[in-house]
Amino acid sequence: MKSATTAGSTIVALAFFGALYVGAKTVISVDDVQSVRVDLVLSHVARRVDERFLSVAIDASLIAEEKFMNLLNSPKLRTLAKALTPAFLRFGGTKQDFMKFNPRGRSFQARDSSSAVLEKLCERLELPPMLENRLKQEWVLQSKTLLQEELEGKYKKTKFSEYAVDLLYTFANCSGLDLIFGLNALLRTSENTWDSTNAELLLKYCESRQYAMSWELGNEPNSYEKKAGVRVDGYQLGQDFVHLHQILQQSAVYHSTGLYGPDVGQPRDHRKYLLTGFLETGAKAITACTWHHYYVNGRDTSLEDFLDPEVLDTLETKINEVLEIVESVSPGKKVWLGETSSAYGGGAVGLSDTFVAGFMWLDKLGLAAKLGLDVVIRQVLIGSGTYHLVDDNLDPLPDYWLSLLYKRLVGPEVLKAEVNMNSRPKKPIRVYLHCTNRKSTHYRPGAVTLFALNLNKNEVTFILPDHMANSTIEEFVLQSSEAGEQSLYSRSVKLNGQVLRMVDDRTLPPLKGRELPPGEHIKLPGFSFAFYVLIEAQAPVCK
């Protein structure tokens, strides 16, 4: 769909005669959907995902100038990251295939890895406020430079030292995240095989520091020819991973570590053949098969795409295509969304970092778990682009709060929920069901969490099965913090009517639910999404 906006202008959304318009084009009909019946199946678990299902990435562009890696010592950023555990932290992206380890004998990490020593190190390395503010201001300018590099398709090669590695590992360690480091696959020999010399240098350093981490090799190999004039087919890529796996096997620290790949773009034409060829030669080397997904082109999209059920439904097609390929070549191999967000090309300006992006993000989490993906890695926690979870001041954006609520309320056990709306094939109301996160001690065993999206302008009432009618329900409704025509563009969010903000740099606000009166139906406002904990569901599979 063509954009109704440019980077410098704003889409004007008008509510008119019960329909949402963008310019003169009708986007989504908002016919009265007064109530829908929701069927819940609590008797068996349909899927079970990794407890780190929702994970995050730091874009490798942060290392383009090593000083910006110091932003990872921000107490605020650490606080936000720690709240998303357990999770993987992927360090990768386009820039990883243009960076080279250049040891300079400069390191601050202590060799003693005891918890007491590490705790002191976390405190000692915290960024002073004055330096943090200066780096944040400079990062805004750096981001523009990196975006221009992306637009021109000309990628500068970068070198990084032990200091950058230490900063990255310390951030992951102090935040409690499991680090995955993306190695450069574009270091090639004259025979076009992967040259592992530089990677072995990095591995040797990380091993000497006893850094617990996993590995990837290369980012979107399907685009190597476009980005670097190098063509690597699936067969050779698989061989490269086997080579890396053999190196890891010989390591005292990394012989049983995770290796993930090939981080290919979503299925399309030659990418399918690349993935198939890779799995035929390299499947035995990897712990899980990774691929990337974005719904739309960030430079050519509009508000309507973010609210269009047909756009959201394209993910199901792509997931099933990848699962079919993997199952046919390497049955039983786990599949991850190794990098994903709303729009490729760094995100959509004025959309990917606003409230409306949450519809794509929450639906992706629900659908990915439902269809059998084991982990979903969000692009990005911090890095260049406009699809990050924090803003230029490192304050949380709407998708961060959505992710945090998901982490606290949603468990890894996927159950079945369906909306009975046969007359509306576009599915403007979408629901998913999981066991409630059992680490939430607030809830009794057997509780389930229903989460839902309302792509309509009008409020909808959910009618639950009779046996659930009188169950105690706690609701967490997320809405834009603003009212009126521009509400979907808001960069802040309300939880049950209260705007969410950090208390201070080290303290998140309490995310309090609201208990519904006994027997009251669930009501989901228009253009909102929510989590509902059915406290007395007594689902046997959730105990």
C-alpha cells in the first residue's frame, strides 16, 4: 500500500461517519461490533515456547563509534532491560557483517567472575549523568548518519576493541540477559569460504574472560550481493556454520554453547532456496533456525497498514512457509524469529515508535507462539532507526510497556482461544490465550491470561463461556495517552487510564490491574489492546 505520509509530514486521520480515513481513503470499517463470543480451551496445551520467548536486540550500529557503547552503562537502560528478563540479548544486524575485532590490549573486565565482584563492577561502571546526557545528544546525530548510510546502501567498515566487548557483556550480565553475539560472515577467503581468523581472535578473548554467550554468523545472507557484491549460496553458508561449530566444539568454554542462524530474510524467491540449501548442509550445526520478518517497507507505509487485519495476517503465511521448509529438511529443529519489528528500513517514521505499532507487535507475539515459533527477538532495544523500545532520552516507548506487561502476565504455555465472528472475515478483533506467568506470585495456580486487540473504533464486549462467567478477572487495558484524531501517533500510553512513566531512572511504576466486578463482561475500548487475567480459571494444564 502506498504511503499517505512522508518523513516530514503527518498523516491526517479523520473519524467520519463511523469509519477511519487516511486522506480520502477508507481504512477500516468500524461497523458496530457490540459483542463477540470468545471460546476458550483450557484442557490441553497447544504449544510451549521458550521462557525467553520475548527477547530483544541491540543493533550492531551502536558499535560504529565505540564511545556510544558506553550508553549501555546507563542505569536507566539497565533498569529497563532487567525488567524484561528472562530474555536473550542479540547483538547483530547489518553492521555486524562490516565490523572486525581489533584487539588493543585495553580491557576493564575483572577475571574474577564471582557475584560480589560482578555486582561491584556493575555499580562502578554506571554512566555519570553529565556524560550520559552528552552521549545521548551525540547519538541523535550519529543515528542520522547511520540512517543515511542505510538509505545509500554504502556500509563503512568498522573496528571494535576488547573495550566494546566488555561493555556489551557487562550490560548483558548486569541486566540478567543471555547474550548472543553476531559474527561477521563477509570475511571471505579467495575461494569464497568464510575466513574464521578474526572470529577465532574474538573467541579466544571472550574465552579468556569466561564470558558466557552464544553465537550467530552473518545477517541476512540473502542481501550480501546487494550490500557487499558477494554471493554466498545456501550450501556454502551451511558449510561456514559447520566450520564455526567445529571451532566452538574445541573450546573449553563454548563447546556446548548455542549457535543460531542463518538469519535469512522472510521467504521470497531465492531466499527459500538459500534457506533450504543452508539446512541441507548446516542444520546439524545450529541450535535453532533463525529468520527475519517485517510487515511493511518503512519508507512506503501508512497508518492504515498498522491497523489492517489483512496486513497482520501476512505473518501467518510467512511463518507457515518457513516451518514447512524447516520441517521438510530438518524435522524437529526449533525455529526463531531472529530479528523482527513493524517496518524494515529502520522502521516507519512517526509510526514504528508510537502507540499504533503495538497492534503489530502484540499480534506478532500471539501469532508466533500460536503457530510454534520458540523465540521472537525484537528489533531493537537501542540502536539506529525508529522501531526501538526506548526514545532518544532512553525513556520507554509504548511497545516497551506492552512488552513489560507481556513478560509479567503471559506464560510459555499456549492455549486455544477463538473469537466467534463468522460474518467478519477481516478479523478486527483478535485474541490469544496462555497460562498466566507462574512466576507472578500474585496469581493462584491455574490462572490464564487472555490478551486481545481491537482494531475497530468502537468498544467491543467479550462474552466468555458460561463456566467462566463469574470468574474473577483482572484487566490491564492499554490505550493511547491522547484523545482525538492524533491519538494513535502518541509516544506514550495509558494503563487503565493512568499514563505510564518511570518513577525515576532506577524505578518502574507498579503495573496494577483493575479487578472487574463479579459477573461483569469484558469491555475492550476501540483502538486498544489489553491483557485479562482469569484468576479462577483453574486450568489443569496451568497448575
